[in-house]
Amino acid sequence: MPATFQEALPFILLGLALLVALWIIFRASRKTKVIGEKEGDVLDDGAGPAARNQALIDAPRSVEINTGETSALANSDAVAAAPAIADAEAGASVPATRSVPEAAASPSPAASAGDDLKRIKGVGPKLVTMLAEQGITTFEQIASWSEADIERMDAGLGRFQGRITRDKWVEQAKLLAAGDESGFSATFGNNG
């Protein structure tokens, strides 16, 4: 062994001993010690809900969700029946007022003479208006659509494109036109 290594050997051994002592001290302080009896866990059978979780459930909201009058008006049948230039969802801004244009407030004569197309799952007030603008007001008309009719109508639905086939409007309309309420409920669920 070289002389410098022999001179440094006591310091190396002392350093290793110090590292081992520090490791033992830190290792011993990391252990969790259970004092007293173990309390029941919330996952044990018959245990009540965790107090922290219940406190979060019972706490009031930090931010109140309020859709407000503007949202309620925008989702009303009268606004949905309005032409695209007056409909906030279609793009143009609608001021939040209680008055709705007279033309939008009263349904068109063609829409009132037909069936309630909103009974078809996936058809809401806006789609009823869009269909009425195309002269579609009865279940029988929709039930008689061919593939070409479906493609033509679907192209005019804008952001609602694809709904006709996805929601099976023709199948629903056939059952509703035939007055088969039980068949409709069994296949497409209850109206409600």
C-alpha cells in the first residue's frame, strides 16, 4: 500500500462509521409507532363515513353555480324557435330580456298542425323549428324518409349533423306514427 493511502485509512474508516451511524439514526426516526389501540378504519365492515369526507360533502359550495336568466331564456322553446339570426346558440348575440320577438313567441301554423316531434329522442325545440322550416311536421313524414332524404336533411342540420342516423329518428317515427307506444317505450325508453 502506498504511504498516502495508509495515512488516509483512519479517516476513511471514520467517515464510513459516521455514515453508518447517520443511516441508523435516520432509519430509526422514520418508523411509525402506534401508540394505544388501533382505531377502526373507514373501510372496515360497519364503519361510518370518514369525518373528513363528510365534512367536504356537507360544506357549502365555494362558487355558486348560477346559469341565470340569460341561460334560461336561451334554452326556452320560444328562443329555440326563433330564426338563426336571433338565436344565441347559432351565433348572433341575444340580449338578456324577457321579451321575445312576436314571431318567435308564437309557433308557426305548420308546426302547430303537425305532431309533437320533440317526442323523438334527440329532437329538441331548435330541431323542431329547423324541420318545420323544411316542411317536416309529422312522424309519418320522417318515417317515410329514404336514404337520400336522410342525407339531404342531415346536410341542412348544421351542428346537429349526424343526429338522424345516430338517434334513429326514422325508426322512432315509424313507431310513433303507427301509435305503437309500447313498442316505442320498449325500444327507445319512456318519454319523460
